[in-house]
Amino acid sequence: MSDGGPPAGKESLLSRMALRCCAWAERWFPDAWVFSVAMVAIVAVAALGIGVRPAEVAHQFGGGFWSLIPFTMQMTLVILAGYVTADSPPVAKLTARLAAWPRTGRGAIVLVAFSSMLISLLHWALSMILASLLVRALAARAELRMDYRAAGAAGFLGCGSIWAMGLSSSAAQLQANPASMPASLLQITGVIPFGETIFLWQSFALTLVLASVTLLVAWRSAPEDAHAVTARQLGVDPAPPAAALAPRTRPGEWLEYSPVLTLVPVLLGGAWLWQEFASKGPVLAISNLNTYNLIFLMLGLLLQWRPRRFLNAVARGVPHVGGVLVQFPLYGAVAAIITGAANASGVTLAKLITSGFTRFTSTETYAFVVGAYSAILGLFLPSGGGKWLVEAPYVMQLANDLKYPLGWAVQIYNAAEALPNLVNPFWMLPILGILGLKARDLIGYTFVQFLVHVPVVLLLLWWLGRGLAWHAPVMPG
């Protein structure tokens, strides 16, 4: 693939700077897994530095390493279920219809951004896959001159702006599901239902304002048609990949191609979901991550219709979950060392960090300090759920010490956690693979969003959280 594009002189100063920074990072930054290992090493050395015995550090590492197996599986299924649903033939037809709407390249980019953000509130992985397929469908229109790089960046804006304010928020889901939480964190935060996090009116207001700002920036930063770089100029064939089923070659394959095996789990799963929503109500039912995943797995199975097509889609989606599988155990180990490894005086790293934050943080500055810290940490630990397990023990303990509302503390994390996604290419990998682009092709545009989002997010988090009250953690009963 070529690095095609307009001459450097026609790019804005900000865009040129972002592209150069991205090219440097792409050349010199290692894989995100390396940062996870480095975090383990830093935390282990820090624990030894405060007097924790080496045997205790190793004990906490081993115990914490396997503490997130249920949550790791849940997050893996979030990605797979989203991919299988987006990769289905009915969704492909819907994408083709949407792609026929825009009349200008900039209008197409705004449509992609809007679609990505809207769907991300329901399912962050689904938003990336659907947005990527929409970009390819738009790029395939010969009469539409759309900048392929800006459109790809727009497809990522759901994960770079408001995804964590919706139902797929890892932190909100984890806090509402005590069975998925480490016991050490549960003792600090208790159970925090959706009504105190993503279903607050303040959360809705934050989401609406941020989405509006994001769309405006996407519109203003998209190149005019005369300067747009199309997919073909970048050496990318935008035609969607063929997903047709291969013909059956053996009698034993009959059941793999028959929808009979699809209907059995779909009907049973649908009946169970009906019971859940009827007995618990929609808010409580959807806050269970297992229920959430079952909905999208059954939907994906139904839309794929034939078992063989479903299995093929799963096989295409599996490469996108590797980072979760190998990194989440390390996050669990880090969280265990921070919260559980104590020296002879009973002091842990979590207590020391909380004490440090307390010295220069008050109720009035909590949103700014914790929001900025969370965004910075996200550059090195690009994982909504995994990073929350590392960060939550001390930021939530600090919230308790300051009598700051715990639910809004989760929302501070959610809004700030999305910011580093705009400049860290880790979660861009699915989009880059589908679109045939490189990280430096997108980050020039997402970096512009990042510069606008940082002050907007921090100010809104501070202002909207001022009227909320703290209450003691509620333990599961």
C-alpha cells in the first residue's frame, strides 16, 4: 500500500505534526502486551521498594493472574459477538443502503462518525466492525470522492469518544456485577448499579454534548473533495470481501448448512432472555454482562442463519481477541499486587497512591485529577476493563475518603478512558485490518479530536458531577 495523499504543504500544521508523531510511534513503540509486562515489573519493584517480601509479591502475582478468568471470557465474547453480528448478510445489506445516502465526501464521513458513536453506546466492538464495513461500501461508490483516511478515523470515533458511556462500558458492567469483581475491589466500592453510572441524566448530557462536538470536529477536519485521498489512491480495493458459503462436499456437512441447529439455541436463549427481562426489569437485566453477551450471540447466530456461516464468522473474529486473552491476566496480577501485597506495617501500594492523591486532590478537583490521570495511564494500558481493575482500587478509595460520589467516579473513568484511544493505535487494529490502512493514516485525524476532547471532557466531568452526593458502598446481599 502506498502512502498516497496530498502534498505535505496542503495539510494543516496540526495534521502534519500528528502524522509525524504517529509515524514515529509506529516505528518505535512496541506491542501493547509489552507495556502490560512492563507495568507488572514496575508494580513488583515498587512493592519491593516499600518493604513487601518477595514471596508475598510472587504470591499476589500468581493469585491475581487467574482472578479475571470470568471477566476475560466475558470481554472476549463481547468482541466475538459484535463481530459475528456485524459480519452477517442482513447487516451487509443494511450497510449498503446506508452507503447510498451521502452526496458529498464530507457528508459521508459525518455519517460514518454518527453511526460509529450511536452503535458504540450499544456495543463498542460492533460499532468498529459496522463502521469499517460502511466505510468500504462508501469508498466503493466511484462517484463519491471521500477521503478514505478521514472516513476510517470517523469509524473509530465511537471507541474514541462515547463508547464507555453506554451499555458496553467495561467499568460500569464490572461494578454492576459483583460475581465478576475481585473481592478486594468489591470491599472498596460495593455494587454500583447502572442507575448511578451510565443511566444518570448527567451521563446522558455528557454523552450528547461530546457526540455533538465530535461530529462538528469530524465535519470541519475532513478534507474538501478536491483534497480528498480516495481508497484507490491509497492502493486499497474497497470492494467488500466475498463471504459466500462454499458448496457442501460431504453428506456429513448437511447439519452445518441447515438452519435447524440455529433455531434450537436461539429459541432457548430467547425464552431465557424473556424470563430475565420480565422478572428483573430491563435496567437490571441488561446490566448483567452474561445477559448482554447472550443477546448479541443469539442475534449473531440468527443473522448468520446457517451454522457454517456462523462458524466462519467466528473464525474471522478470533484474531481480534488475542490482546484481551494475553493481557487481562497480567492486569489481574497488577491489581492483586497493588491492593494485596502489604509490608510489615500493613501498607499496600494502593494505600500509598491514595495517600499521594489525597495530598493534592479535593472534592472540587477530583474530576480533573483523576480524569487526567486515567487518560495518561490509558496510553500505556489500552484496555477499558483491565485498566479499571488496576486503577479502581485507589481512585475509588480516594472517592470514599473524599466523600465523592462513587457512581460519578466510574463515569469520570469512562469518559476519560476513551481519550487515549484517539492517539493509541491498539484498539484501531480491527478497523485497520478491515480497511487495509495503517495507524498513521488515521491518527492525524483522531489527534485533532483528542486536542478538542481533553478540555471539553474534563470541564464537563467537573461541572456535571458537582450536584451528586456520596453514599457508603452497598455490598451484595
